[in-house]
Amino acid sequence: MNITATLFGQMIVFTVLIWFIKSYLWEPILTTIEDRKARIAEGLAASQKGAEDMARAEEEAATVLKEAKVQAAAIIEQAKTRESQIVEEAKNKALVEAERVKAGAEAELEQEINRAKDSLRTQVAALALAGASKIVAKEIDTKTHKKVLDALVSQI
Amino acid sequence: MSESNAPAISNPVEYIQHHLTNMSLGGKPESLVDFNVFFIDTFLVSIALAGLFAYFGWKVGKNLDPDKPTGIQNVLEMVVEFVNQQIKDIFPSADKWIGPLALTIFVWVFLMNAMDMLPVDLLPSLVGGVASIFGADPHHVYFKVVPTTNLDTTFALALVVFSLIIFYNIKHKGLFGYLKIFLTHPFSASNIIVKVILAPFNVLMTTIEEIAKPVSLGLRLFGNMFAGELLFLLIALLGFAWAMPGQVALGVLWAIFHILVITLQAFIFMLLTIVYLSLASQGADEH
């Protein structure tokens, strides 16, 4: 329990030790710890940002999907309209065509009837003439009595 | 030092005195302060522990792994962060020397105190044995292991802290500001005559206050460690008689309790150093 010259030795050791620890342990280790803290904070911020980005992207995707659905619905609607339109058009065209075909057939029929009437009339005229000539027993000159015959024909 | 195997000396008083005597250059100290004496054992053990700390500090500081700290780097990082947190809490405006100072005090004092955990007779008998090979009488070879059971070590630390207290006071308050505190603190007055009357008391009180800081620092650590060491020696004495089981039981108990004392004393020394330097760094008007 005395104070001796060891005191000075210990003071010197202590002072040197403080200096040594400061330059070789304290400062490097604190720098490392601070760096690590900064990097962890950075990483956390980045992950936070990533999560936010992802949320935003999901939102965006949802919006795009919704839009696409609306568009698809519109397209389907349009297609349906167009379809009924086409059907309508085709129906109309078919009707017109049928009408046309019917009209043609009717016209042809008319013509046929007329032609048959004509031929009948001619044959009736010839028959009438043959009958008349037989009745008159005198040959009637067709040329001479053409007027009479024509009148007859038109009367039939 | 938890237990002893076979005390080399049969007389209990002699045994304890033997253990409390330092290996010294210049013989036994004649008075309380005797600068002709140099304690080799205290100095060697403390310098070896300082070297140990410095070596591991240097080794870790050289190969710091920034991402995956392992082993001793983890331990040192933990201690550094702990000390740094204390400084941030107590002394936010600390300059770059406070941290290394506090860390060195904490770790070095802890290591020196921890020498108390070695068996009381281990190193002394080892040194005695080695000395006897060279023909010395082991009964006159002394080796006091724990450096902090020596006033030199504790006061060396306390005086370095004390000189830093004075340095920081002068740095932050100016020489005039620092001396003014001696005149106006702790009793202050507004009347000039009362001030003059109070000045001598103030000088006395502040001087005592300032001197008490290093003295209490040094004596607290010394007292705790010396008492602990003495208790280990007394417990070791039980090994002389039939009380061997008592020695083992008490030794274990005291050793476990002493782990707390060792750490706590190192921590208190560090904490008070930070507090004193924080007080010293306040401006003149904040005092």
C-alpha cells in the first residue's frame, strides 16, 4: 500500500495504450459499425422503395386489366352489333334476291302464257279459216281476206 | 483467486503477508510515497494485459469484416458500441479522445481485475518455482498478481484522468474561467463584499471537490480489489485445517460474486471518467 515509481510506469503504459487503442481499434471499428449502419439503412430504404414500387405496379396492372376488360366488352358488344347487322343485311339481300328471282319467274311465266295465247290465237285463226273455207267451199284467198282474218283473230 | 492447493508457508500470517508483498526493485518501500522502489510484478502483469488487449485490438482492427463479424470482432464491437452509447448518453459533445480513453479504462481495468479470478497461489508458486530453479529461496520470492490491488496502478489511471479534467476545464472555460470557478463556486453572491468574504471558502471547497475526484477514483478501485483479494486469501487459509470443503464452497461463492465486482468496478471507473470529463467540458456559465 504505497505509491512508488511504478506509478509513472503505469501512467506511461496507460497513455500509450489509449493512443494505440484509438488508432488501431476504436476508429476502425467505429467506422465499420457506422458504415454497416448506413448500409443497413440504405438496404431497408431500398426494400421499402421496392415494396412501394411493387404496390404501384400492381395497382397499374389492375388498372390496365380493368381497361382491357372494358375494351374487350366493348369489342364484343361491337361484334354482336356487327353480327346482327350482317345477318340483317344477308336477310335483306336474300329477300331482294328472292323477290328478283320471283319477279323473273313471273315475267317468264307471263311471257310463256302470252306466247301460248299467241300461238293458240294463230292456230284458232287457222282453224277458223280452214273451217270457213270448208264451209264456204270456195277457196278463200288468204291474201284477199287478210283484213277479215286479222279482225277475226283480234276478236278471239 | 479462488482456491489454493497447498500453501507453501505453514503460518497463516506469514502466508498472507507473503501474498501481499510485491516483487520489487529497490527493496521494501520506506514510506507511503517512495519513488526509489519499483514493483516489477504489478508492472509486468499490467503491461502483459495491456499488450494482450492491444494485440487483439490491433488484430481485429486490421482485418475488420464489415458484413459478417465473427469471434473476437463481435465481442469488441459489442464493447465499443456499449462504451460509445454511454458516452453519447452522458457526454454528447465528447471529442475523439473520450471514446478510446473510456474503452481503454474499461477493458484494461477489467482485465487487471480479472487476474483476481486466477487461483491465489497459481502465479506466485509458479514464479517461486521458477526462481528456485535459479537458486533463489521461494519464501523470499514475492509475486502479487492483481495490478489493481496496488495503489500505483489505480492512481496512475486516476491521475491521467485528473490531468485530463484540468486540461478539458482550461480548454472549454479558459484558464481564467477555470480559476474563477474556484472563487465563485459553490457559494455565490451578488454583493461584491460578500463575494470577497466567501472566496476563501470557495477556494477550499472547490479544491477539495476537484482533488476528491482522482482520490475517490483511485481509492474506490483499489479498495474493492484489495478487499476481494484479501478475502480470497482468507478463504485459502481454510485449506490449512479441516475446513477444506468450506474453502471450496466459500471460494466458489466469492469467486462468482467477485465476477460482478470486477466488471462493476471497471464500469464505474469508466463511467465516472466520462462524467468528470463531461462536467469539465461545460462552458463557464453552465457550471
